[in-house]
Amino acid sequence: MYRLTEAAAQYLEKLTPEEQAYIREKLLEKPVKGFVTADHLVEILKERTVIKKSDYIYAKDIDPQLELYENRYSASNTKTTSSLEDFIKYFRNRFERIKIMFNQFDEKYPSVELKDLREKQKFSVVCMVYDKGKTKNGHISLTCEDLTGMKTFIVKKDSQIYKWVSEEVIKDDIVLIKGTWIGNIGIVEDIEFPDIKPQSLPKIEDDIGILYISDTHFGSKYVLKDAIKRLVDALNGKNDLLGKYRTHIKYIMIGGDNVDGIGIYPRQELELEELDIEGQYKLFNDFLEQIPDYIETVVIPGNHDAVRRGEPSEPIDKSLISADVHLLPNPAYVKAHGILHLLYHGTSIDSYISQIPRLSYEDPVTVAVEMLRRRHLSSLYGYNPITPLPMDFLVIDMVPHVFQTGHIHKIGAKKHRGVIVLNSGAFQAQTPYQAKQNFVPTPGKIFMFLPKQPKFFQISLIN
């Protein structure tokens, strides 16, 4: 901390945002005893003038390198009648695309389809778990299907994988089963998920920064307006929350639930400051308009936004947002300066937590890791609404460098096989509805990623 004389404060106000940021950075690096005078500020700026411009990289002077993969979400893929035939095509598309992600070569367990299983045959087969239960003897029974039929498999209770299968394998998982076929039953010896291969970050020449936020919930009475103002001020050089990295920020990824919506849960209207959905989006748009023009901002919707509830969901309509930002569907792939992102709001986190005992709302990032392991964002049918398009856009067919989720309002990050997995927190304090659910959010915190260094860290926007 430092204290300014009145003259110093007046001098500081006349400087550009870049000069103010430079002075604040230097005062934080070398604290001054007593009051900082105007003469002291002049001397600091003299030091700045002798530094070559090339020693500083400003994001505003760097051309954006943004690839949005919009062709993956073309009009031809958005049409569906949600008929039985549409659902069949949808699940077949999912199965066929995930099946090729497995490494099925194994001399001991030759690869077959379900229809080709034979007596005493060692096998490996890719199939979808249709049902899971227990036999009278306490073994696990798995009913599985592929495009050729349906068969039953047994995981014996004395098997080394019994506990793991009992707790981890759930309905609609697409798995690789290895075992021996005896009679009309497959005795399971191993089960694998189609997990991602280890990844590494590409080398980045430009020293740019990427911010990750989500769940701003504009329109709610519980929006942390002070935290949002601090973020806007930081981006515009009016405070020191981003420090020397402020001028590096080139991209902001916003992960959905941008407004609080209308009628999302019982008696929600009691928790709303703005009861009109267009009014809520005006508040969100006002926020976006305050982000510096040189920063490329990407926005996807969440389950509170004005889009269809079933996933994948379309982008937010441009009639609601006039700010110069990129409006994409949920989920969406985005490549920013060579860093491939998978942005997914994360509504299916609820369903995974309900089915896998070790997962919890305290650690949503671990839930997101399970999506990567399954190569699908919402594999369990019947919990999180889906839209049966001809192509299943929830399949993780491109492995990202960064996988961002939101929804749970709990900030967190970890790596899985080299992929940075993060949940980007929220800007909404605990609501009465959340309190009744005994849910304690961690709002007012964001992540910054500096891929050239590489460096990844958390920033708090609350006092």
C-alpha cells in the first residue's frame, strides 16, 4: 500500500491509463515510506521513458488469432423433430464416433462385435452400457449393446476391478470390455474408458493473456456489482488487480449463465432485481461494452440464458446483445493464439455427481475430468436434457488444451493428461435458493492464463 499527497493524486489523474498502471506497478514493487509526492511520480515516469518500447508487449498492438469453428454448428445440423428416429440417429452418431477413439489392438483380446462372440473366446468389444445391476450371488451384471446387438457381461465380486466398476461405470457409458465369453455370458477381466491421450501446450510467440469468467447472472439481486466494477476498472487500468499483466490480456472466455433468466427455479422472481429478460441482457451488454475494444470476448450460453434448454444449445440471439463480441453455442470450440479451448457451461455436472459416489459439488473440476475420460460432455441420458441433432456435438472429438466449465459457482483448476481443466467461478453471491440446498459458492474470483510462459493463476475481485 502507498499514500499520495494531494498534488500527487492530482498529477496521477492527468496521466494515461498506461502511465497510471506503470506507476502503480512500480510503487508496489518498491514501497515508499511516508507519502508519495508528485516529484516522485515524475521520476518514476522518467525511468519509463528510457525503456525500449519493444520490452513491453501490449495486447492492443497484437493482431487477434481467433478460430471459432462455426462450421461445426451449421444450419443443417440444427434441425430435429425429436422423434424416436432422431434419437436413434443421435446415439448411433455418438457411438460410432467414440468407438474409434479406443485403442482396440490387443493380441490377447482380439477385437470383435457383440454378434460375433463365440464360446471360450478371448475378446475385446466396444459397447454402450444399457443397464447395470447385481446378480443373486453379488456379481455386477452389465447389459451392453453395440450396433449389432445386446449381450450380458459379469464382473465377479472377487475381481480386482469389482469396486471400481461398481462405483465408476454408469449407464450410457461407452466402454471397451475385455474378457472371456463362456456360454451366453461375458466374464469381464478389464474395462476401459476412451480417455484422452496426453497433451502438451503449443509454443506461443506473443506474450498474450486469457481471462476466464462465467455465471455473471445479471438481473439477480445477488450479483456482486463491486466485483464486476473492479474487473472492468482493472481491464481499463483504473486499479492494480491485474498488475503488470493487464496490458497482456487479449481474450476473455465467458462460460454461460450470463443473466439470471426468468422462471428457472421455483419462486425465482423473489430473487430478481430485473424481472424482464431483455432488461437483464441490457445489464450484461452494458458490462460487455466496457471491455476494451482490443480484447476479443467469446460468450456461450448457460441454462439460465434465453436459449433452448436441451444441449447443445444455440448461441444467444444477436438481438439481445449489441456489443462487439463472439456469440457461440454451448458447447463450443475456440482456438485463441493456437490454444484450443472447449467451452461448456457444465449443466451435466449435476447428473455425474448424482451417479458417481466420489464426485461432489465441492470439486466440479474433478467432474469435468470424468467428461474427458468418457470423451462426452453429458453421457448419461435422462438427467440433463439433450437435443437429438444428426451430429452429437457433446462428443469430445477434438482434445482441447483448456477445458472450461461453469454452472456450479465453485472456482477450481487441475490438469488431466496435460489438459488444463477449470471451473471459472461466478459473480453471484449465495442466493436463498442455494442456501436451502446447502450450497456455498466461491464468487468473485477469476482465472488468468499466460500461455507463453506458461503461467496459470487465480485473481480475487473481492476485498
